[in-house]
Amino acid sequence: VFTDGADEYLDTIEIQTIMNLLKILDNPLDDIAVVTVLRSPIFGFTDNEITEIRLINRDVYFWNSILQASNEVENEKLKSKIDKFLTKISEWKEEKDYLQISELIWKIYVETGFYNYVSLMTNGAVRQANLKMLFERAKEYEKTSFKGLFNFIRFIENLKNSSSDLASAKIIGENEDVVRIMSIHKSKGLEFPIVFLANC
């Protein structure tokens, strides 16, 4: 059975991870976005490592704690991870000024291996489809009059909050041999050969 999923908004771990990464590129002083990306499979910081970074200086933004930790932390493994994180963020921040957002998103997928990584998770094909859908939304956004990463982040947030347009991606094609459950409104114009009208 395949439902149209109109009420299932795209709020999955893989999309949150990429959106938080884009938020860091736009504004690194967003503590929640920074910690989420550090803990994600992209950078793989442990809770203990994040705590160690935070204890360097608890009175500043987490981003500033990371910058300070890169010079002061004694754990070589942690220092290496921090340096890698800062290097990649710095590269992407420069690239966001001249790459289209869709190109930047795909570059992040490829360079981090995240697109392939999610395929190994439960429902991997759907997770990859969700990431592909975010890429497609970025291409659609680029056709509008709005520009810039900040406006794209707001664009996605508005779609998530006010529309079913970002329902979770579907990997079943229109011609698949399945039972579809949907409202009369959604089925308009589809010309199914057999229809069961329930509760009449």
C-alpha cells in the first residue's frame, strides 16, 4: 500500500544535517547547528569531544570555543578533527560566494560521502531520495528572484512549515503496480482503471 504522504513533512535526520551545515556556512554563531553538524556522521565528534571543546571556554559561542580549542587542546586526535572541520567549513564558506546553492549542496554530498552513507542506513533509498529532493528544491529556488544562502534556508523553512510540498520523497513511480490510498482531490485527473470509494 502506498499513501500520498501529504501530512509527512520532510523533517528527517539527513535533511536536518545538511540544512544545519548550510546554516553554519551562513552564520557560524548558531550553536545548535554547530553541535548538530559536529555530532553528525559527516564529522563524527563524540559527546566527550564536544564537552572537551566546550570546557575550553563556556562563556562564548560554541564556534568561538572551537576556534580557541584548535590552538589550546592537547588531545592530538581531537585537534586533528577540529582542524579538518574548520578547514572544510572555511572552504565551503568561500565556495558559497560563487557556486550556485544546488552545486554547493551536491559538492557537500560528494566530498563528505554523506549521500552514499545514508544509503547504508535503514530506508537508505528513501533517505537518498530526500537528499536528491533537497538538491532539486535548490535548483527550483535558483530560478526565483531570491538569492543567497540565507534566503534559501528561509525558503526551505517556509516550505516545511506551510506546505505539503516537502512531503518525504517517494521512490515508487507512477506506473508501479501498487494500491494507492489518497483523497478524491489528490486522485483528480489520474484516470485509474479501478477505484474503490470508501465509506459510502
